[in-house]
Amino acid sequence: MELYFLGTNAGVPSLERNVTSVALRLLEERRSFWLIDCGEATQHQILRSPLKLSKLEKIFVTHLHGDHIFGLPGLISSRAYQGGDTPLQIYGPHGLKAFIESALEISQSHINYELEIIEHEGGAIFEDDRFYVESALLDHRIASYGYRFVEKDQPGKLNMTYLDSLGIKPGPQYGQLKRGECVTAIDGTIVMPSDVLGEPKKGRIVTVLGDTRPCAGVAILAKGANVLVHEATFLHELASTAHTYYHSTATQAAEAAKEAGVKTLYMTHFSSRYKSEEQLEALATEAQHTFPASQLAQEHVLYPIERT
């Protein structure tokens, strides 16, 4: 599980940074990746990345401002031409379906895969045997949501030496034990999962927020996360400006991370006023005073999500 930032700018792109999009790469877990937001030119950023559109499985849209969604129609269309023939699900606020369907209809775009658009108002929005995804409303000028991606705990490693001594070889019985079922050895011994399984592998939690002021939804989604991705549009000296435009400062992002007990904070959605590396580093320095494990998100860098 890894994060890969495709755009870290707020509002408009610059020569150095694109507008908002981040990929949650799940190659080991699902042989796919998920996308959170899709600002203009996201598909161009993907072309410069190790990601392949044919492996895109889900898109989660935080809100309907252009810097978060204007890349969707082109990316949806291009996916069909880059080997993407598996279903694609897109989750987001009300209005997302009308935006996508209108763009595809008016442009007479044709796709050869199943496209499902799921509009929501927060809460649990997806679950299978490996992942659980929930969302909560944030505080922005329009409905803006954050997403909490929860990897479920996985069974520990099997004691294959002991199983071999019982005559149990790799195969269906291994699967039964990992599912918590008992099996019977050749000599009739009943083998309990607890006899042969090590400690479960703790699932990881990744929280990615849309644009927001500090609010209760942030704490709900970020609690105990391994990684929090939080906007840091301004330095705290512009806190009143941030409040007026429904955004957060680097200090506010760090405070949220500290209060929620997250392991690592990645800041993104930087105002275009911060053009130089020195200006951007000021955001990092400010956040690190409050929460030392704060980093600026860098585009085209893989960030592994470590287990705790």
C-alpha cells in the first residue's frame, strides 16, 4: 500500500505542481489503484508515473470544485483506450453523476467498460473482505468530504514447519486455517487456527481529506490513522484568509494530526502564492513545530504506508 501524489496545488496549476489528485496504490492488496480527486491534467500526470489507467479500480471525489474534478471526463475516456475494460466505480457528492454524464454525452464519448457513479452523503460507502471505506462531511464552501480507507486485519503467518510435521501440505487446508476454520490432520489430530497462526497483521488506515476548515469531521476520519493527507493551503499568518475561503493552514493541519494521534501527516493543496522551495519549506517548518511527523507531499514520489 502506497500513496502517490499526482497534484498538490490549490486552485490552479503551476509549472512545478498540478492541481489536486492522489493515488492509493494497492498492487499487493488488489493489483489495482484507487484515485482520490482528479484535477485537470491528472491523466497526463499518470503518464509520467508508474501507474496504469487499466489498473484504476475506484475514484473517490471529495467535492465538485473544478480543481478536483475537471480531469474526470478525459481520464474516463482515455481509460478505455489504455486497456481498461474492467468496471470503474466513482464515489462523490450529489451532482457528480450529472457532471460526468453530461460531459460524456455532449462530447459523444464512448467507453467499453461498466461505469458506476455512486453519490453519497457520508457514512459507510464501500466494504469487502479486505477494505472498508467511510466518509464524513467537512467544512467548505460546498459539500466537501473526507475519506477513511481501512485495511482489515489479516491472518498471521502459518507455522508451515509444524503443519508439515502433521502431514498438512500447502493447499485448501491452509486457506481454511487462515479463514479461522479447524482442519483434520492425517492422523486425526484436530488442528485449531490458534495452534498454527502467528499474530494477525494489523490493517492500515489512510485518511484523505477534501478542502476544509478545522471541523469535527476531520477528527472522526483521522483518528488513529497511519497516514493523514490534509490540506495546508496557507501559512498560519494567513489564518483569517484561510477561514474566509474555507481552507486550513499548515498549523491547523498539524494540530489535527496531533489530536487524532496519526503516525504521519502529508500536507497538500498549497496556495499558488508559495512558488519557491523556500516558501514551501516554511509550511513544513511551521507544521513540524506542532507535529514533528509532518511532510510536504511531493509529486511523483511513492510513499509506502508502513504497518505499526
